[in-house]
Amino acid sequence: MVVINFFRDLLGFRKNSPYVKNYLNDANIRSSIYMAFIIVVLEIWLIIRQTTEYIIPDWDNAMLTQNAFQYVFSYISYYLLFIVVGASMFLFALFYYNNKLYKKAEFITNIITASISILWIFFLIPQDLGKTTIDKFTTVFLYSLLPLMGSLIISHSIYKRLKNKNNTYLAISIIVVFAAVCLVFGIKFGYSDFISKSRPKMIICFLTMILFVACLLIWKPYISIIILTTIFVIFSNMLKNYSTLEEGNRIFLDGDEINYITFLISLTMVTISVYQQRVTEALKDERLIHDAVFDDLSGIHNIKHFYSNINLHKELNNDYYNNKICLFINIFNFRTINDQKGFQIGDEFICNLAKKTTEIFKLDHVSRISDDHIVVLTSIDGFMDKIDILKEEVKKLSNGLFVQLKVGGCKPNNDESLNRTIDKARYACGLIKRNPEITYIEYDDKMDDRFKKRQYIMNHLEEAIEKEWIKPFYQPVVWSDTKELCGAEALARWIDPTYGFLSPADFIPLLEDVRLIHKLDEHIINMVCKNMRQALDENKTVVPVSINFSRLDFELMDVIQVLKNATEKYNINKDYIHVEITESALAYSIDILNNIITTLKKDGYAIWLDDFGSGYSSLNVLKDFMFDVIKIDMKFLSNFEKNERTKDILDCIIMLANRLGMKTLTEGVETKEEADFLNEIGCGRLQGYLFGKPFKLEEFEEKIENKELIVSKKIL
Ligand code: C2E
Ligand code: CA
Ligand code: CA
């Protein structure tokens, strides 16, 4: 079996993929450019030779005996034939490669080819047929090659016009005809030189043509073997026949035969090795292209291919977007799968989702853009039915876990980049994330303002940081017993020249969505240290500041280094910076965070647990980490008055924290009753509108200055 396979592969009986076929075909057309060029030059040289050797010396005589035009053509018609064939091939190959040139130049090629073919058939063949040295059949065959090639070139361009694409079969046929022309040319001139009295045994022309066809063009090995053997058999037989007919110095010796066979064998080996090498190259290329076009995880097209493919369609058809809609597909709660079943199952889910989507949107463009997000460009007709089918599939794939299909749609148009259309579809999709009743929503004008604001925020983040439109506001944190100031929380605010005051709700979730949040947080860290340094230099009282870190910060930047850089640059004592990490962050990336938190603590930063009680893994988090302070989420206080149990829960949480050796802070304190109660149950720190909203730096400092906020002696 191994041996059979070896020979099957060696002789080229293995079926090649369309890509490899195209690759070899393209390589052939490329080689044909050079071959055709050389043939044209060679023929011109032969015409010049013929003219100086026969036509000019015999000119007077010719004028006397026959029509001068016919006289000239009887000498150079063969050469002209090959010039035309070579030139057509050359032009064809050239235009085949250049799509833009193609449109303009194929017309010229067609006209030239057609007119010369007609000239050939009606004028030169009949007048030359009588004087041929080879038999009539070969001559007719030889002459018919040109019109054949001409008609192939013309039908190729017509086909291309009709179908709007390259036709490889016609290209292959043109090459085959071209190769045949070369071989016939080689035989004819090799033979005529052999029998000529003045230049016996000049068969270099024959050998050159064989080398051209066999080595520059790539055939499957078994085809090369057939071509070479046939041509050699025909040619050596012609020579043998001649030498038995005519005696004298033009004999075909045994030695010649051996030379021919050796040459045939070595040439065959060369062609096989060239073929194998090209196929290996093509396969390597194919793999590279595959990787560039397909998504690693799901195996469906990647987004780059999505864009380029659609752009290609659009270039060919300006109305391509008519009746089309772009869909952004997202799986709500996808994280549950990763969390509960592990990443491998999560990946499998994405793979299956991608495959199902491609199956359902069979004739459309489908690509995975990131995570569990897939984009589709589909026809408006019936796309809702397809979404319904996909919804059912998602239900099946989810295996009982609560995940839901969410789809946002947006109609593309020529005035807007596809990228932006996808963004709009994504935006629309985000709006129905938390509504279990709705699966599909289409982007509309009403969403436009909010969407534009979002785009604005994304596009202006760098500028807002650079120009300090984004800055920290400071919200007081007080001791619950004395109500004296013991710290502040830095909360980002964006004061924009166009949109005015932007609150974190406008930009934090968005920046997390697009994975740019670390830029903002790095900026806030720097600003906090900078503000603190300035206050210290001006001999103002400073209090420790807690800074909010997003879960993604730990993935997107080196938090330890960023903090180190800022505190060193502004020479800030690490005691004065607290790191706030939300409970949900810890639930998702426990491994990465574990190390970082340990290092941060070792470096001397206090670690505060933000939003305790807002998620569903609060107690777990307490088990795994030792926090300096737990910030209890203000949601607990939302119906403080009415619900007695709220108080009990708070009481227990604080007891629990004390037991674990962690300090407590409750945020969102708005009334005196709440503050009194929290003090009573032993919550150490309080934060909320009752003690002050987040203030601008100047305002915060002013309040300290005029003793509206009294800084406690006990700070840490
Ligand atoms: P958070 O860390 O829980 O911040 C507390 C939020 O509660 C702040 O909202 C604050 O203004 C608000 N707040 C304070 N006291 C009261 C009160 O008595 N009653 C009520 N109803 N609200 C109060 P803000 O500033 O809008 O920030 C919202 C969230 O945005 C923050 O929640 C935090 O998660 C995030 N955030 C803010 N600044 C940054 C930042 O620089 N980086 C990161 N990564 N996130 C930030
Ligand atoms: Ca916070
Ligand atoms: Ca909080």
C-alpha cells in the first residue's frame, strides 16, 4: 500500500485541491509570459536571418517571377505564425495577471487575435499549403493551432464577461495549445534543420522547445512522461526515416538514439521533481492562506476575510448592499458555560455555534469576530426565520444552562464602512442583553445619538486623557464614629468640550467592552499621584485615596508596574494608595489575580474589596483572599427603612469581616439613621452622599481647607 501510494504521488495521480490546481495554473501562465517573449524574439531574429539570406539576395529574381507579397510570405509565413502565437500568449498571460489592465487590454488582444486568425485561415493557409515540406495533415494541424488559440482567448474573455470570474479551464486550454505550438515548432524546425543541406543536425531548436514545455510549464508527472515520450518517439522516428531514405552525412546513429533516450530520462526526472516541488510549495501556501482566512478556534472565516470578501463583491456590484442586513450575534451569559463547564466545553460551544450559523446562513457571509460573537451579512428575505432556527440550535447546544441568543441587525449602506455597520449592530445587540423576551433588535435612528456618543468616547479616549478632560473626582470616606475624614475614593469623570459632563456609566462599561479601560485607569492612577504630590508640595493635608481597578486591567496592563511607575514618579507613599478590586473580578480571573494581589500586598498597597454582596460569589472570595477592607455594596441599604432583615444581614457581614480580621466600609450612606446604625454595629468607615458627593479636586481641597471636612488624626 505504501509503495502504491508512493508511486501514485510520484506520478501525480493524487487529486489536487482547487487551490493547488490554481497555483500550478498560475505558475504556468507566468512561465508562459517568458516563453512567449523568447519565442517572439527568436522569430524576429529568424525573420531577419531569412530576409538577409534569401529574400534580399533573390529579390530581383522574385520580382520577375511572382507576386512580391506572396514571395515574402512564402519565406516568412511560419515565423510570422509563431510570432503571432507568441505575442497573443504573451498578452494573454500579462492581462490574466492584471485585473485592471485586463479590461482595457483584452479587447485589443481579441481584435488582434481575431483578425490575424481570419487572415491566416483565408489568406495564408491556402497559398502556403502547396509548398510545404512536411505532409499536408501536419501543416493543416499546425496552421489550425493559431485560430484555435485565438478562439480560446476570445471565448475566455466572453466567459469572463458573462460570469464575472476567471475561467481556469480556458486558461489551461490556452496553455495546452501554446505548448503544442511550441512542440510542433520544435519538431518542424529541428527536422527542417536536420534535413537541410546547409545546417545538418542542428536540433538545438527542438531541444530548446522541449525544455521550454517540459521544464518551464508544470504538468502532472504522468502527463509530462506521455508528452516527452511521444514527442521523442515522433521526432526520432522522423529522423530515422529520413536517414534511411537519404544517405550521406545526415544519418541517425545508434549513438544518437542513446543520447536521445538519456536526455529523455533525465528530462523526465527534472519534470517530476519540479512538479513535486511546486506542489509542496502550493500546499504550504494553501496552509498559510487557510490560517489567514479562517478562524483558529471555530474554523469558519475570520473577520478579515469577511471584510475583504464583501468589499470584493461591492467593487464588482455597486448595489451589493441592496436588500442586505448585517447581523451581530452574541450569546448572553456565555460566561456561565466557561465558569461551570470549563473552557474546553466553552470552546466547543463556540465551534458548534459557528458551524450551525454557517449552515443556517448557507449562502451568506459568516465570520467569528471575537469570543462568542459572530457577524453575518445576509439577505433581508427570510432572515428572521433563520434567526429563529439558530435560537433553537442555541437552546440545544446550551445543555440546560441559561444562555440566550441575542442578535442585533443593521442595514449596510455604501456611505458607511462595514466596520461601523457591525458596530451599530453590536450596539443594538447590547441593548437587549438583559431582556430575556427579545432575541432580535434592529438598529434605528433613535439609537443613533447614543451610538454616536459611544463612538465619540471610543475615538476620543486618547485625546481626553492627554488633555485631561478625564480626571478623578474625590468622594470623602469618613470614620463612622467621629465622622472625620479618613480617605477618599477616586471616581473618574469626563468633562467633555462637546458632550459636557460624562459620568462613569457613560464610558466605563463601554471601555471595558472594547478593552480600553486600562488606558483610563492608568491615567487615573497617574492623576491621583500627581494631585497628591502637588498638594504635598503646597503643604496641604492629604488623605489616602482608593482607586478603582477593572477586572480587565489585570489582563491588559502590568498593574504592579503601572503603580510602581506612578508612585515613584511622584514620590508617593504606598500607604496612601488603596487598590479597589470588585468582587466579580475575583470570581472570573482568580488565578491571574491571586499572584498579583499577593505581590501588591507585599509591595505595601492595601487591597480593598469593592461592591461586596453585589455578586453571587461573595463568600467564596473571602475564603480565598485576605483583604484589608471590605466595601459593602450600597444595594444592601436600598430599602434599609422597610426591611428589618437588611439590618440583620449587615450586622452579620460586619461580624464576619471582623472575625476574618478584615476592616469594613459601607458605601452609599445617605441618611443619618443609616450612619448611626452602621456605627452601632461596628462598621469602621462610611462613604455616601451624607458625607459628600464626589468632588472636583479644588472643591475637595477647599472643603478640607475651610474645615467643612475635618481630616482625622488617625488616617490608616
Ligand atoms: P463604585 O466603585 O461602586 O463607586 C461608587 C459609586 O456610587 C460612584 O458612582 C459614586 O458616585 C456613587 N455613590 C457614592 N455615594 C452614593 C450615595 O450615597 N448614593 C448613591 N446612590 N450613589 C452614591 P460613579 O462615580 O458614577 O461610579 C460608578 C462606577 O464606575 C463605580 O462604582 C466604579 O465601579 C466605576 N468607576 C468609577 N471611576 C472609575 C475608575 O476610575 N476606574 C474604574 N475601573 N472604574 C471606575
Ligand atoms: Ca469603587
Ligand atoms: Ca462600590
